[in-house]
Amino acid sequence: MHERKGRFVALGSAIAVLASANLAMNAPCAAEGTVYSLEQCISIAQKNNPDIAIAGENYRKAESSLLSSYGTLLPDLSVYFATGHQYYGPSSVQYDASGRPIQEDGFDYESYAFNISSSVQLFDCGGNVNRIRAASSNRDGVREQLRYRKDVIAASVIRAYYDLVRNKMLLKVQEESSESAKKNLERTEALLQVGSATRADVLKASVRFSNTRLAKIQAANALELAREDLSVLLNAQGSEAIDVDTTMTIEFTELDSGAEVEQAMASRSDLKSLEYGIKSTHASASAARSGWFPSLGVRFSYDWNDRKMADNLNFFDNEYGWSIVGYLSLNIFDRFQTSSDVRTAKAEGRIAEYSLEKAKLDAAKQVKSLIITINQARERMAVAGETVEQANEDLRLAEERYRVGAGTMLETIDAQVALTQAKADVIEAKCDFLIAKADLAVATGKKIYR
């Protein structure tokens, strides 16, 4: 029975070794590169990230729309000049410019024309003013969206940064675990030589060592994937490998759920953007209503034309005429266009209000969830820290018991696994804490390395 069990353990050890060798052939090596601080990574991402660039261009478009809206308050001005050759062919009756009959062979002449014109709308029942208000609110809303996008990207960089820190430290833990398992295997083989250990103990130690090698390869792969995720956010693919500083500063502060939710309602850029959107739709509705009322304006025009060019380009000496016209315009029937525009603007306003209400509910839920996550991570850190101390002592005692023959190899391996897991739990809790703090800063509208 014991011999059969030994064969199974040996078979398991052989399979683990083969799998470890296969993964080692295909796993990428952990690349080392320039070490970046968190602030540097955020700065690079906010400079290079395409999402922020798109948000920036949307802001410039909104500014251009506002400038165009202001232009409707100003008079336009156009200058026109034309020259050409006119020809009249033979006809049964030909007339000159004064209507007098002339020869039937036709005639031709040069023509010149010059025009200056300008018009301005003096009053349109607030249509232009409300369109300016709508464009201004829209511009402010897009600006807040740009700020929010920067914060979101910053939080994403923080998450990717600490994921890279996490995987880098976990790889170190696995390397330490593998080294410990290797020493344990060597010690057990030495004890076997002097008859103080069994062949089964050696096989157990060998399987444990192979498993740690597999875990180390998986940790190295996870590290490279985390490095690539951060590179994508920084838009730095194909350049020198990115490395990070694994120093983590943990600061605990008491969080009040109600105060944090109030902070979010007052400061979040995406909520401010939706509020500006409501103002914009209300102003658009007012602008649309102006189509039901008359508009008042003035037009000016100056014209000159002759069959020869004016001397010294003086178009104000003779052959000219000018006019100033005031007008009052009322569109009696516009095929329901104004009514449709008003209804559409009102519907968009209600949609914006509902969107803001939903966003506030989601924001409050997000803030409360993140506070729970932060508090949980804080407790996990405390427990995991105590567990590491206990696991270290448990491993020391297990190794000592095994050395004097009072313990088993399985107890020693279990203690090694528990210590490795405890160290990993500390790292996981710290990274989760820092990531949740960054997410909470975005959720409450606090500044994140802008």
C-alpha cells in the first residue's frame, strides 16, 4: 500500500516537473526597464492618452460653436467685384441700354460691377441670446467632461500601476517560496541519506518545489500582462519596458459615508456636466420659441456698375447707388418646424434631468461601495499582517518538529504554503486599498494629479 502511494506521488512529481519545464519554455522573461513613479505615469497618460485627446478636441469644437453663436449678434459685411465681357448677337431687333433700336449685326461691351452690403438682426425675441446661452452651457459641460475623463484615466493608471506593483511583489513572493521549497527539498534529501527521512518525504518536497516553480512562471506571466496594460494606458507600446517602484504609502483616514456622498454631489465633474446639459437644453427651448415671434433688422447696400473701369478705382464718384432698409419679418407658417423644435428641446431637457437623477443615484451607490471596499481592505491588511507573523512562527516550529522527528513533511509543506499565502494576502490588501482610494477620489470629485 505504501509502495503504491509512493508510485503515485512520484508520478505526480514527474508530471509537475514536465509541466513546469513546458511553461518555462513558453513564458516570457520578466522585463526590467525604466522605473516610473505614479505621478510620472499619470502625467504621461494624460498627455498621450487618445481618450483625453478626443475629449480635448470636443472641447475645442464646443468653443468654436460658442464663438459662432456670438457672431449672430454682429453685422455681416461682404464686398463684391465683378468684371466680364457681354456680347449680343444679330437679331431682328436690337436695343441699346436706353432701349433705342440699333443695327442688326449685334454688339458687345465690357462690364464692371462693385458692391458692398451689410445686415444685422436687431431683435429676434431672444433667439440669438438663448442660443449663446445654450452654446455656453454646452461648452462648460464639455469642459467638465474633459476634466472627468482626465480623472478617470488617472484612476485607470493608478489601478494599472498598482496591479503592476502587485504582480511584481507577488513574483518576488513566489521566488522566495520557490527558493524555500528548493532548500527544503535539499535538506530532506540530505536527511534521507542519513536515514532521518523517508522516500515519500523527498517526493512530497519535490512536488512542492515543482508547484512553486509553476506558480513562479504564472506570476511572471501575470507581471508581463500587467506591464502591457500600463503601457497601453501610457500609449507607450513598443518602447522601453516600464518598471515601477514597489514602495506603497498607506494612510488611513476615517471616512464618513454621508459626507463623501455630499462631496460627490457637489464636486463630481460628470454630474456638473449633466447640470450644464440641462441648462443648455432649457436655453435651446427658449431659442426655439423665438421662431413664433417677429424679428427686426437692418440691411445696407452700395452698388456701382459701368462699362468701363472706374478711374483710380474710385467707385464713389459716379454711376453708383446705395440703400438702407429696415425690415420686420414674421414667419406666418413654417410647416410646424418651430413647434417641432420646441418639443424636441423640451424632451431633451427632460432626458437630461432624468440622466442627472440616475447619475446621482449611481454616484451615491458607487461612493458607499468604495468606502466598504476601503474599510474591508484596511481590515484585511491588519489580519494578513498578523497572519504573516503567525505563519513564520508556524513554519519555524514545523521545520523544527520535522528535524527532530516529531512532525511530518506534510505539516512543513502546509506551513510553507500558509506563509506564502499570507504574504500574498498582505500585498493584495495593500494594492486593493490604494486602488479603491483612487476610485473614491474620482467618485467624489477630488483632485487626482491634474
